[in-house]
Amino acid sequence: MILNASGCLDALTAPEVAHTLDVFVTKTVTPLPREGNQPVRIAETDFGMLNSIGLANPGIDRFVADTLPRLLDLGVSVWVSVGGFAAHEYAEICARLDHEPIAAIELNVSCPNVSSPEEEVEQIVAAARAATTKTLYAKLSPSVPDVGAAAVAAARAGADGLTLVNTIRGLALDELTLEPKLGPGVGGLSGPALRPIALAAVFAAYRATGLPIVGVGGVETGAHGLELIAAGASAFALGTVLFADPEAPVRVREELEREASARGFATPLAAYAAAHGGPPPTPLRRVA
Amino acid sequence: MRRELLDVVRVDEVGPYRLLRLKRGRLESGAPGQFFMLSPPGRLLPRPMSLSLATRTELGFLIDPVGPGTKALTTLVRGERLHVLGPLGNGFRLDVARPLLVGGGIGLAPFPYLSERLGRPPAVLGFRSQEHAEAAALVPNAEVVVEPRLVTEALRPGHDVLACGPEPMLRAVAELDPGAQLAWEAPMACGYGACYGCAVEIGGELKRLCVEGPVLERAA
């Protein structure tokens, strides 16, 4: 299953690209409309790109009234990425989406409180879980001391799956002025630089939880996707590569089949967790 | 929106700028002011470039080699290939009675193609040096203005202005002629509405320049 990473595709302006994916994941929706950050919002780095878009979105009211119906009209399977600044904000949006015909909700858990990321994750996921019966994926940051522990916290709070990883903080300076290239200064690093970080996070979260995982981070080819599957992902998403190549989903899917077959796997998913060897972990379930 | 691997024909020197000439393949040339995303070899992201020249067999892009991406594009040689996506965005409206092209620096990039489509109308082109002003040879009927003189000092009333250049120039032009069509520029990663990197403030709202522009009828 190939998805887009949240914020890396607008299905309404490029429906032909969305139709080449198995699932379209929306930009993160927050309770209130957000204009996003002042320009400059993107910069290329040596091994990736930085963005500081600032969660620009129309807010949940306009999203449900205007954006979502048009997305559903496209006939694609929709996951809605949900964000907020407190657990109750996530819950509020999940409750609003509970009766909409969407396939899943992805919680954009950013963990601003890095001193106790597990607690933060648990509170947000538990609040969302209480507000909806939809399939819930928790998208976690790799910038925590123990991704496995954050994954366990999400699983115990009722997440059905995990999305790994979000971007990591980076800074790029103008070569001449030595001032930050991005308007807000720092931004989120994505692209090839994120690939080994995503692999390590998927590997750790699979081992710790056994939950379904969407691997995200620097996938540019089918071989990269197969590696994420081997590390424990049951699906993967394309992010930065979509900016350079809107035809990437079709190409990556073909490469994935070829790469799996060349290694003796009947299907790409036959390589699931191949990097771990031995029997799979017992999936964690919510503590009642 | 179409993406193709195009062959490099050659790169011409135009003062400090470079004209990258590519075999056209099956790409449409689009409306003047529309742009293409050119993928420089060895770089992660493509670069937005407006089309300068379109012939039956070639597409030409005038590029200022200022960063790693534009330098990689302008050091390509015959036989090399690169991915090109386009045409993208909204170009200039061509139903104008008395067109006047107003450009600043590399902002003249879309004008050779625009001038041809409009029947070689008059143009006013501003440059920071005589060397940069060599590029004016690409635009017919152009009056050249070199700093410290500014293009706004050479504007004549009674024309339909189509402008492209640095932001301060566009704002000054819009002040003198609120009806001018202005082609804006912003860093963008994708060119087709996916990245939200090229947001500019238009009428109090942030909008994506690649989708709403790059040519706008009102000051951004």
C-alpha cells in the first residue's frame, strides 16, 4: 500500500497524482484556520529539504463543509491528518470526523514536550480514541530518546497503527549573508537524509508493538520502500520525492514489485519484517 | 501537466545569464508567463523557470546562475538530459490593446516568447549593469535602462503593462499602474500545488503562487 506523506500532495489540485496512490492523506487539519508561516517556507539542503509551512489549513469547519466533500468526490480512499495544541483539540476534531466516510485518522503527534514524550503521546491518542471509532494511526516524531517507548504509549492508548516518521528539526543558512534561509528560522528536514532515521524508528516500533506501521522518510525508489517493509512497515508513504516527480507513485510501485521479486519474495509484503528474523511480536493492545 | 526527459541542445551565453536550449519533446509551450520545473542533475528539487523561447523543435530558458541548482542547469552540455515538468501556473493575459513589457534583470526571461506572441510590442528593461543589459538583445523594441535609472522612470501612460522582475520593481509598477499584470517569483519545491512553499499574501490571504499565479492581476 502506497500513500502520500501528509502535506506533500494536494489531491484537489493534482487529482491525477492522488489516483496513483492507494490512500490520500490530507494536510493536517487543526480546530481553527491557520494561514501558516511567513515566507520563505522551503529550502533545499545537501541531503534533503527544509520546510516551515506552519500547518496552513482551512480549519475543521471549512474542511468538513468544503474540502472533504470534494476529496470524497474524487473517489480516493481518504485519511485525515489531525493536529492540535492540546489533547482536547485532537479529540474535538476526531469527534467531528467520526461520521464522515473516511478510511482512517492520522494523529499528527508532534511531542513539543520532549521531557516526557510518552506521556504526551498517550494523552493525545487516548483522547482521540475516546472520541472516535475510526481507525487511528499515530504519527510520531523520531526526535525522542526512545521511539519504541513512544510507540508503546500510542499502542496502549488505543492506536490501531503508527506512522513513522515525521520530519526532524533542521536549519539552513544563506551562503552569503549567513542568515537563516527560512522565514521562521528552523524547519522540518525531509528527503534522503531522513531515510536511515525512518528505518531505525520503524524497526524499533515494530519490535516494541507489532502494530501496523506506515513507514515514511526519504523513500525515492521501490528498493527504499521494500527496506521499510523489511524493517516492519506494512505500507509506506512518499513525501519529498512527490515534489520532484509527481509520477513517483507509479514508478515506485513498479520498482517495488521488481525489487521484491529479485530477492525471491512472491509479493512485496512477503518481505514484511524480514529484517527481524524469528517469530513476530505479539501485537500490543489497549490496557482496559 | 506533463513530465519528460529532454535532451540538451546547448547553452548560450547572454551577458552574465545563460540560455538553456532543450529539444522540445512532446511538451506544450503553454502561455507566456507560465513556467516549467527543471530538474538539475545532482539536486533534490526541481527549479521553476519561465519559458523564454519556443520554436517547433526547441524550448529555451534564460537562467541566472546564482545557486547550486541554476549552476547545475547552466553547465549542462549537449547530449545530457534532464526532467522537465510543465507548462504550469497561469500566464499573461494576451487580450490587451496597447501592450508594454516592463522587466527588471532576469525578470525579462518570459519576454522573448511573450513579445513574439504579442507582435513585438515596445518594452522597457532595467538592469543593474551594462553587462547584464546585453540580455536586452533577446527582446525586440526594447528601451534599456541601467541603474541608477529605474524602469518606473521610463514608464509611459496609456499602455497595458505586463511586468516581470524583482519584488520592489513589481510593487513600484503596481503603484503607478494598478491594472498591470505582474509575474511574481517565490521559492517552490513542486510547482503543482503540493508543497505550499510558494505562498504569498494576496488580498490579505496567503495563496500558492504556483496555482494562483505566477501572473497576477493585482499587487500581491
